[in-house]
Amino acid sequence: MRSFKTLDDMGEIAGKRVLVREDLNVPMVDGRVSDDTRLRATVPTVAELADRGAIVLILAHFGRPKLPSADLSLAQLATPYAAVLGRSVQYVDWEGDAAAVAALQPGDVAILENTRFFGGEERNDPATVARFAALGDLYVNDAFSAAHRAHASTEGLAHVLPAFAGRAMEAELDALDKALGNPVHPVAAVVGGAKVSTKLDVLRHLVARVDHLIIGGGMANTFLAARGVAVGKSLCEHELTSTADAIFTAAEAANCTIHLPYDVVVAKEFAANPPSLRTCNVHEVGADEMILDIGPAAVEALADVLKTCRTLVWNGPLGAFETLPFDAATVALARTAAALTSEGSLVSVAGGGDTVAALNQAGASDSFSFVSTAGGAFLEWMEGKELPGVAALSR
């Protein structure tokens, strides 16, 4: 049984005011939404509640305002959100909010003003929680991407109103449970990125929980250096080689195999298709070269590892994927994972901004079991940290 209640546990909600915490923090260019992914993710929850006759009041933050301002007001999202939702969406300012909410009818949907216009939102101030709670009868948290913050709208409300997980939150938590909570072994994790220092807690947490840890990106160079490999001009945190050694030791004690590349793609400059581009054994990197991707032999070996696994969790690219041709390894392994998922032999869960972009570039996102658009919350989950917004939903 799940530790949290969902929309299925709400009972009769016709005519009730439901405060729904969503993530509407979408990118805007010249006053237009440039990527509506987050808007679309909210539709299952909001549409279901409205169809069941609830008065849906959406709580969300937008940007990092110091003071209320028109350019960070959620008023500008009412029209584009209505287009995505396929029904009318009203905007309610905090001034006169109670009267405006009282005028709403069952099935209506309204976006309330930016929660961060209240100073007490980020402090989880009880007075702010009470101000929000006075507008609703029930609370739904559908914003996993904000669940690592103990704010009034993400955590505080769950303690003063009957609280439920929305459909997006429910899907996210179910997927994460399958990935690391209660996974089917063998489990593999791909962790990439520029620096070990940004993912130390992730690596320490994973070595005790996965069978195979695949390390890529610039951070792999630090682990190679810890093994005595000369990495030339590659991005490398040489001061953390002793930390890498400690992770090797912890992995060995936990029977976790750490996979590092044994062939790499190098160049003397970081640019698209540089003339100095070549593939070599990891022990043949020149003093004037930098490692920018892992090589095809290493990718083939990692693909064989994935074929032996039942579960995969992925965060971060294997190379400098934004610049061609250093996306090759990430694309190839992502497509292998997607194919294994499609044939039913692998549960694959991925998350993080760069990861989503890399999987989209590979055309693999749709075939993964679950791809999380959450950034900080996904990373903290991979670190094994308790997420306040999730913990507050516990039964």
C-alpha cells in the first residue's frame, strides 16, 4: 500500500474548493511560453478535479521575485494555460482573493497569484499557510519538482488540510519507488556531469543500492585520475581523487561494480568536430588533449551491462553532449536502454535537466519507463534525502 493518499481517496468533491500545488514555472520568451511541458503535465490532475465538480484553485510560484512584479505575475499564464487545458482558466489576484474565489462555480479553474509574492511562502510561515488554507477545503500536491522545498504551499498546507497526491506526483513517486525504493535487481545507475563535487552525495548513496554504477561526463576523469590514469587537459578535480578512492572502497564493500571508460574520444580543443578529434585507449590520452566523450568500445561494453539488468536510473550525460560529435556515447546508450525498455526487460527512470535534453536528443525519452522533469528534487531523491513535500503527504 502506498504511504500517501491520491485523488482516488478523495471521495465526493463536487462543490469543494481544492487547492492544487502545481509547477507552472515555465520559460518565457517575449511574453510567450517557449516550452509548455510543465503546463501539460498538470492537465490530468486539474482536468479530473474539474470534471468531478471541484472548484480548482492552482497554487504555483514563478521565478525568484524579490518583490511582486508584473513580469513574474501568474496573470500572464491564464491564457496559455487555458489553451493547454482546453477549458476556461481565470486568474485571481491576492487582493480580494476571498471574494473572487467565492464567486467561482463547480468545475471552474483559477490560477492564484505567484505564491512567492508572499514573503512567508519560502519561510513556511504559519500565517501564510493559514492565508492559503482559508481559500480551500482540500489540498493536492502535484508538483514533485518543488517537493524538496519546505514552503507554505508545498509542505505547510499538507498539515492543515486533508492532503492528497495529484496524478503527476503519484506517477513520479511510483516510478521512483520502482527505480530505487523497491527495485528489481540487478540495478544499474548512470551518473554523469561535469564535476564529482556536485554529485558526491548521489554517488555515496547509490553504491550501497545498485549493482552497477556507470560514471560518465567530466566526473569520470576524476575517477580515472584516482586510478593513476593521466587525463591530460581534461576537466578533472584532482583534489578529489582521495574522495573517489573512498567511493571505490565503499562500492567494493557493497558488491557494486563501478564502470569507467577504457576508450575515450579526445581533442586538443573543445569545439564542434575539431580537426584534432580522435578515439584512443584511456591510457593514451596526450598531455595536450582533453577527454570529451567515452569511446564506442566502452559504449558497447556498457550496453552489455544494461542487457543483464532489470532496473536503470539515469542522471547526467556521458560526454559533452551539447557539442557534436560528443553526444555519440550518450545517444547510443540511451537508445539501448530505450530498446530494452520497449521489449519489457528493463524499467528505466531518468531525471534532471541535462538528462532530459540528452534523452530527447537521442529520441529515447518516449521509450523510457519514466522521465522526470524535476531538477533539484530528483537529485535530492538520488541522494537519499527526505523530500519535505513528499513526507508531508504520508498517511
